[in-house]
Amino acid sequence: MKDKESVFAILDSKDKLICHYEGLDDFSISVSANIPTEPQEGGTFMSYDKVRNPQEVSVSLIFGGNIQKQIKELRVLEQRINSTELFCVITPAALYKNMALVGLSMNRSNRSGGNLLVVDCTFQEVLSANLKRGKFKATNKKKTSSDKVDTGQQPNSFLADLTGASKGPALSSRKENEMKRKAKESNNGRREINVNQSVDYSDS
């Protein structure tokens, strides 16, 4: 739609009319802010103490006497109020953007024999905030006496669990070699004893 600033209109994000109404009437806007109600220390009043509320715009949509057309457009408005669509309310004085349809009320007008339908639409501004996201670097953890100590133990493997292998702590290669050496010496000692026992000490 060209020359938006010269007309009254309610457009969606695709620059299409909110519905096929025949006219607009009774335009009003409400702007307010909140301030603390409790006493302020030292009577100071800072900028962050005053918070602006979303703007509210009320517009009356007028529909002709065709009942079937009125019912069709009312269904469109019901779909609009149940959605998250945002609209732009255009007036010759200002544009009101990011407006959500939050209220509908209907009444019959005395004009044209009571067949004229007037739908009061309430729009509320959706405020946005720009939040800055910062990146934080994790500091290196200082070493303490509770740091991990190598005990020579290794976690049990999944294959060992399946085969029923020992789940005890693994021995270091040095200790394992020491045990093999002692076992070898023990076997050699037993072999010498067996040899001595096999000698025949009977008189020849």
C-alpha cells in the first residue's frame, strides 16, 4: 500500500489489511508508565524507577449490512486474535508498529436499520529489549593436594567383564616382572629338591 502516512489502516506483516472492513472509526491511544509507590531513599528519583508500559490502541472497524460477509470477517478476526501476528496501525499522525490484537468487542449500530456491525479492536504494543551477550573464559584450576594421583590402576575393560576376567587392579610392568622372577626362582628351588630326592643313597 502506497503512501501509508496519508490514510488510516491496519496492516499485517505482509502489508495486507487485517480484514476486509468498510471503514475505521473511533481511534484512540493510551500511553502510561509505572513508578514506585513506596518512599524513595533521600527522595531521589532515577531513570530506572520509571518504566513505560506498552502502548494501547483502540480502533473501531465498520462492516456493512451483509450478514454473511460480517460472519466471514468475524472469523478472520478471531483467527487473528488467536495468533501471534503483529500489526501496524497507520494514522496520518504516526505509525504504531509491533501491535498485537488483544481484544475484540462487537455491537450493532442504529445506522442502516441496525444492520451495521461495529467491532472494537484493542491492540497492545510488544516491547523489545536488546540484551548484550558476553563471553566468559574459565580460569585454569589450581593444583592442590587433592589432584588426581596415578595409582597404577587401570579401568576394567568391557571385554574383561564379558569373559569374567579378574576385576582387580592392574599391576605395573615392573611389579609383574618382579613376581615372575620370584616364581621362577621358586620353581628352580623345587626342581633342585626333586632332583636331590631322586638320588639313591643305598649302599652299592
